[in-house]
Amino acid sequence: YLVGGMESLRFEPLDTVFVLPDGASAWELAPPLPRPSAAAVALASGSEIVIVGGQSDRGLEARPMFYAPATGASRDGAP
């Protein structure tokens, strides 16, 4: 998975998610993040991707975001 990122060097965060399915030769678009995220750290935990830190469209992000790419469902963690 590729999650978030930035549009330019002005730190315009993105909500895009891409997945490279097993055996595929091209990335596919997945449901978007609930809010944009740039320069964050992401890790897989079970069926969710946990996105920590970085910058949202509101500034530096203190809340982790839990994202289920199969459904596009998300929830926020505690700051």
C-alpha cells in the first residue's frame, strides 16, 4: 500500500491510497483516506493500516488514523 503523500513541496497533503495486489503489474486506486496525510509513518496491523504523525490539511497531526483499505472505513485514535 501507498497512503497519502504530498502534491508539491508546499506540503499539500493527499488522501490517495494505492494498492499493488499480489501478482499484479500495476498499482490500483483504493478508497481514499478520511483526511489527507503527508510525511506520516504507516504500518500494517491486521486488516488495518495505522497512520501516525505527519501533516494533515489542518497542520501537524497528533491523532493516529486507523484505516481499513478493504472497506474504506476509518477511525481516529487518541492524541
